[in-house]
Amino acid sequence: MEYDVVVVGGGPAGLAAAIRLKQLAGERNKEVSVCVLEKGSEIGAHILSGAVMDPRAIDELLPDWKSPGAPITTLVTEDRFMFLTETGSLKTPGWMLPACFQNHGNYVISLGNLARWLGQQAEALGVEIFPGFAAAEVLYHEDGSVKGVATGDMGIGRDGRKTDSYAEGMELHAKYTFFAEGCRGNLGRQIEAKFSLRKEADPQVYGIGLKELWELKPEKHKAGLVVHTAGWPLDSKTYGGSFMYHMENNQVAVGYIVGLAYKNPYLSPYEEFQRYKTHPTIRGFFEGGKRIAYGARAIAAGGLQSLPKLTFPGGALIGDDAGFLNASRFKGSHCAIKSGALAAEAAFDALAAGRSKDELTAYPEAFQQSWLFDELYRARNFKPWMSKGLYTGTLMVGIDQVAFGGKAPWTLHHDHSDHESLKKKTEVEPIQYPKPDGVLTFDRLSSVFISNTNHSEDQPIHLTLKNPGVPVKVNLALYDAPEQRYCPAGVYEIMRDDDGANPRLQINAQNCVHCKTCDIKDPTQNIVWVTPEGGGGPNYPNM
């Protein structure tokens, strides 16, 4: 199948790019064919974010977004930022909050629902959208430029043989291909390696975000309330914190983010999230309420210093596939939309000039001149400062953001990758977590159940090992198998015989929520997440 532009990924970046291309085609009376591939069962099925949205980018993309009924309705009414100790809390006065923590004029939304709506707008403009089709391979021209992508074959059994339901994947060729797979994109990583796009960038650094959707008792709900916390249950040396966003209909999105540079292999981001909800200041919100959804996703938090080169012959990286996220504001959707629109404008001009498969240099040039660059520049020191610990980081971020307005005469850098940070098990104290009560706190498997995650069990395992001996010989021996704890879905288990002998790693791939944490945090980088059959994974309803 031949298109002018193929977009891999139906999130805010990919859909914004597709919409902008079609807008320009309509304005200038030109034909531009665009398709979007989405590995989820539908647009929005794999989208997970907080989310508080800055409407700046969508104001530019679709200025009349209110009229067609965009699911952007709940204005932020109050910001609360608290530091938690084990038994108490300290609320930061509003006048002390840096501008990056203030949300006046922003909206509490479901990013999944917004993606679904953006998909409808794209289709109305003539974009072809193929949900349930996972791009599994990058295709190249003989000169090395990107030719397009191929979707994965369906109906391959666990043994690698074709089953009765076999269907061959299809090739989609394009003059330009945009990779918008989200954080730690499988094909985006391959593109970065092939074209050395990270040669002049800092290592990317990540967090894992875990989220639940709750229905609260009406008297405990306040539409538009935004609550962030730092401190307990994490120690002061470990980056992380919580969010609680009060949506409409008595619903609240609550979540926890843990930076993946943490050092103790016994730390479990999932258990830290569950423990957070038991804090005296927090638990009252949820008492008498009902948990209705769960999910998890990695977050690219390196900022401006960690952005790779954005273009290569035949295409571009957009959204969180590149790392467009403002960690200081806990926001990325407006960054994703803007990056997609900028790339689309560069591609349209190239197509109008009769070009194809070259580098869209106008895209990074436009980014450099945009408000998005300015915003990320002001935020560039946030994550490096916070990696130095809660107290030092808070002080220095305050100085950076308040005294210098984000334009201090220095730029800090990330000097190592997250997988390099784990200490050996002999160097740390194990962490004992309380058992879940099934009311406020829950185990992993009951959480995976309400993420509506499903994979065909008779397909090759998409969580691959470069060396099958490493999980026991290295990870278990040195780190007590941290994959059992950093995975938020119970995918990895160390199994033993009845006498405790013969340890081996069991991979429960059907539980995978596609968060990519294992691909990031595995200390030997032995685990590689590859694309499973399209349509598998979570089916988030309102996340």
C-alpha cells in the first residue's frame, strides 16, 4: 500500500501530524494521502496518562475544538502540592509554587478519550486509520532511506509455525514515515541506532507511571482539584511522586511515578504506589470509593538534553518516541501535539515541492524557533536537579525556576542510563511491603484484570531474551531478580522445584501492559520488548 505519509502510532502526536497534513492539503487544494497504524485494538486502547492538559497546542491545531465536542471540559480549580512524611504532610503555599507547578487554565482530561476524539477528526479529514495493526519492521530503500513499515504477521504459533488463522503482514510504503509509538518505541529505537540519532544527545532517562481510576463518594470529590505529592513512601534519595486529578462524574485519576534510576533492586514501583494510598492525608479520598481501572506506562523524562536528532532520510521521530515531555510540569500531550504538527508542516512543504525520502530538516529548525523549544529549555535542569535527592533537588529547582525563570546560565546533564544504577543485593536492605487489603490496596493480578489486558497465548513471546541464561546467572545471583519487582503486571516470576532448586525465569507475556519498563530497567539490557500481534495488550476504557 502506497501513501504520501505513514504514521506509526495513534496517540496525540501521530494523530496531530495526520490532522495537520490533511488541513494543509485542504487549504492549498492538494491531494495528500495519510494513514495511521495503531497496535491497540482501537484508537486510545493503549493510551495512559495523568492527565492535566495545557490546551495551547490543540488551540493551534483545532481552534474550534469545543464546538465538535472535544472531551476537554474540566478546568483545573485548585492546585495542591504536598510533601509527605510517613504520618504527616506539609502543604506548599500557593505563592511558593513555581510557575511550572501551577495549572490555571489547564484541563483535567482522559488522554485516551481525547485520542479517540482526535481519531474521529482525522478520519473526517480523510486520514485512513488501521487499529489492531502493529508495525513490526522498518523497510528501507536500497540507498538506506526509510521506505515505510511492515505490519506483523498474524496467526504465528508459539512454536513459530503458521496456524490456521495465519494472515501475512502488509507493507506500507511512504514518501515519509513518522514514528509516534510513544515512550521507548520498538521501531524508534531501531531507527535511532541505524542512523546514530543519539550520538550528540544525553542518555534518555525514564520513569514508570502507574495509574488507577476511581469512582469516589460525591462528598469526597471536587471536580478540577489537582494534587501532587513528593516524599513518602519513597526515601529522599529516590526520585518520584504522586498525582491525583479530580475529573468529572465523581471520578479521580490517581497515580504514582518512580524514576527508573532508583538504586535498590528490592524497590517495587507498584508496591510504592499501593503504599502511597494508605497515607493518612490521602486515604480519606478513597474510603467508600471503587477502583475501576488500572494501567502503567514508562515516561521519557530526560528533556531537551536527551532529545535525539529528530530526522533521518525518509522520516522523523515525533512525540514521546523522541522524548517530548516536560517533566517539570508533569505534562507531555501538548508537547506531542505540537511536535506532530511541526513535522507535518515540514513534510507537506516537501511533498508540495515534489520531494521524497530525504531529511525533513525544516522540522527541527521549526522546533528550534517554537514555543515548545523555549518551554523545554526552561525545564531542562529539572530532572537533573531532582536526581540529586528530594531536598537538594527541591531547593535548586526553586532557585532555577523562580530566581532564573528556567534560564540559568548552566545546563546540567544526564551522565548514565537508568539500567546502570542498580546496586547489588548485598549492598542494600530488602524492602518489606504490606499485604494488600483488597479494598484500598491490591495485588498485581487483580490490577491487570481491570486493565482488560489480553494477548493470544499461542503466539511467540514478545518479551525476548538475548541470552536465556542471564536472568538466573546474573539478575538472580547479583540483584535477586529485580524484574519480579519493577514489572507492574506480574510478567516475570522466578520458579523453582519443590525443594527450592533449579531456579528459572517464567515470562507470563499475556499479562504485559506494554509499559516497556523491563526493556529500560533490566540491568544487563538482556530483555528486549518486541511488538506482539496487533490488537493485543491493554484495553483502557477512560485512561
